[in-house]
Amino acid sequence: WIESGLAWIPFLMQRLVNEWMMRSSEVPLLKRKPSDYRREMYFSTQPMEEPPDGRDLTDIFGWIGWDHVLFASDYPHVEGGSDFYGKFVNQLERFGAGVMEKFFVTNAEVLFPG
């Protein structure tokens, strides 16, 4: 799953939260929902899916959070293509300059300070 883009994250979190709610007594050390822990420690640099309906990408990032995704070219893998930067710019332009700044710069600075 880790090498399968981003769309799986919200659905896995939903499943883990449901299981945790039904069986929280079995994992007493987990004081919060699994999705809360994910928000604190998970960042993704995976290539983004290109859903036919752009609203799906909006929903995916709404669930994951723009603070948890970073740019990666996937070089030298062929999936990166010849214009990997342009591909991401085209996908993200509709979300505005602030989101693009987070994706390409700020999130990496937060994750790798110094």
C-alpha cells in the first residue's frame, strides 16, 4: 500500500478508527484514534493519483491534510516522467499558491528542520 499513491490513506484510517472504537479495551495504550497518531507522524511523498473527477483529489487532500504531503520526483523511476514538476504544478494550480508553497517547500522545511 505504501507504494500506491495517496487515496488509500483516508480509507485505511476510517477502518482503523472503526476497529479501535469497537475494540479500544483490547489496546489500552492507544489513548486516541489511530487517525490522530497518523496526523502527527505520517508524511507522504508518493506520486498523486490523477482521478477523472478533480473533486476527488480535493477530497483526498482534505482528508489527508495539506500539511502531510511533500513533493518527490520519483526519479529515476519511469513513473516520474520527463516533466514531473510540471505534472504536479498542473494538478495543484487550482488549489492556490499557498498549497503549492506547502507542497513544494514548507512541509519539507517542517519535516527536516535546520
